Amino acid sequence: MTAPAIAPDAIAYDDVTVRRAGNAIVDRVTLKIAQGSFVALTGASGAGKTTLLRLVNRMVRADAGRVRVFGEDVADADPPELRRGIGYASQGVGLFPHWTVAENIAAVPWLLRHAPRRRAARVAELLDLVELPRDFGDRFPRQLSGGQASRVGLARALAAEPRLLLLDEPFGALDPETRVSLADKISELHDLAHLTTLMVTHDLADALTRVQRVIVCDAGRIVADGTPASLVASTHPAVVALIAAPLDQADKLAALRHPELVR
């Protein structure tokens, strides 16, 4: 009997190094991201996490090693073709300012030559999914709040129904209430669309409370990789430093709510 084929990992980094000005900003990283998982990359500024993310869609190229997406080496792929199959949303959003919201969302389906009626239906569906009124399709990016623009960026990233979603600090410029709302929506869409999601975030509280797996970068290397619970228990200095701030904030909030427990 022939053994069943094993599905490739969604993302695989094989001994990957990226150098800038002679320095390794990603240093011999080997890492696998399983299909269907929701993974956060975190670490201090300059740790290499955004570079790791951008290797996946060839916004950055490796100097050594290789990166595979669903088993295919990205070095062998045509970059525009590769990116059309990967959803990508960043903190800066990057909406085209002279295009309407609907045109922005439909950008990749337009490049893929989907019929106008199909594009319009997809735009309407995605506006519903990210909880924006359908008449927002006629607005321009300058007419949107930061939270609304982020939702449009997410809708655009999902427009071509990708299997893989890359998020680069998607909540960085948002107020706390909007950040929580959008994070909830991303978690919901991850499950609904059966995505593999890789998210870069500075906010460790987001990572620890929302994802299945947290990977901590430091000086271009992976220094911790595990469940949120395992990271809270970590003794690695880089992890301890990252966790210290949200834990301190949580303690202070608890003290404000329950001063009788503070001695």
C-alpha cells in the first residue's frame, strides 16, 4: 500500500541568512510553519522579525539558505506571481491614495483578470467580512480613519483568497479599542478562511493572548519558540525582557481594580 502524501509545511526556512553592510540581520535560521497555524514573530526592534516575514514573499532575498512556501522554493518563483498568492498587510497599510476603497480591495483580482462582476461581488463580500458598510467602497483612503484603513488593508490582503496571510505590525498605529476589535476580526477570519497566518508584532500581549505559537527573535536568531504559556515561563534574557513590560502593566491594572489586595 502506498503511504499517503504528507502535505508540505506552509513556510520552511532552511538555514537562512540575510546580511546588510556585512552584518547578519537573519542568522542561519531554520524554522517551519505548519499549514493552518497562527504564529506570531516578536522581539525587540532590529531583531530580524520583519526581515523573516518579508523573505516569504521575496520582498527580501536570502544571501544563504532557502525559503519554501508550500514546498516551492521562493527563489524559483516569479515575484509578482508569488505575491499574488500571498495576502500581505502592514502597519502603513499602503493603500493607493487615488483609488477608491473598492479599487484598492480589488487590485489583485484585477491583476488576475477576474471579471468585473466577480470583482464587485468579492469587494462587497470583504467589506461585510471586515465590518465596513458597503458604501465605503466609493470612498478614498484620505476619507478613512486609521482603523478603517487597516480593515481595508486586511480586506485587500484577502481579496484573491490566499492560503497564506502575512501581517507586519497590523495594529501598531491603532488606538487600544480599535486594536482589540481588529485583532478579534483577524482571528475570526483566520479560522473562517482556513488560513496560515504569520504575524509580526512588537506587542507581546497580542501575541500571548491570540496565537497558537510565539517565536521570539533576537539579533537575527530564534531564541524561543513555543506556546504562549511556555514563553511566560522562559528564563532566556531576551524573552524575560519582552514579557516584563506587559506583566508589569497587568499588575498595575490589577492593583487599580483591587487596591485592597495591594500591601
